[in-house]
Amino acid sequence: VVLETMYLNPDQVPGLNLDLIKDNSMYELFSHHYGHHLVRAEQTIKPIKINEEQAALFNQPAGVLALQIDRVVYTDKNQVMEYTQTIFLTLKHDFEVVFNK
């Protein structure tokens, strides 16, 4: 289980609704439905201790260690398409980073 919160500019995704989301990935919607060309993402990864609200959602005690990944995705027009915050419990996930040239 991960907690993920995505923030979008409603002007960039008019008419976005649950019916669209349940049948498509967000990135498919961004490119195919809305015509946005995503070209860059910046991520920051930091260790955190989960707060009371997060603890209730994870069914874990507050203060458990986790990793928080903050991501900003940009279009080819250098506009921010999304800001996403994802929280992973470190006791339940392995992480692998692969760099390709």
C-alpha cells in the first residue's frame, strides 16, 4: 500500500472525472486525451515519519519510517502538468534505481 496524492491544474484537464480515470492511466489521459507532451520530471526523495492521518490510512502507528517522493512533471511548453506526493512504508517495499544513457 502506498499513499499517493496528485495535484493537477483543472484548466489543463477539463472534464476529468472518475469514468476517465478508472479506465486509463493518468499519463495516457495526459497525452492521448488532452494532448499534453510530457518531457521532464523532477523527483525528490526524503525519509519521513508518518503522521497520525497517514498512520490511520496505513494501519500503522504514527512515527513509522517511510519514504516520501515528491514529483513535478513538466510539458514540452515547460508548464507544470502535475505535482504528486507518494509515501511508501520502508518496511514493505524494496527500491531500485536504474539509470539508462
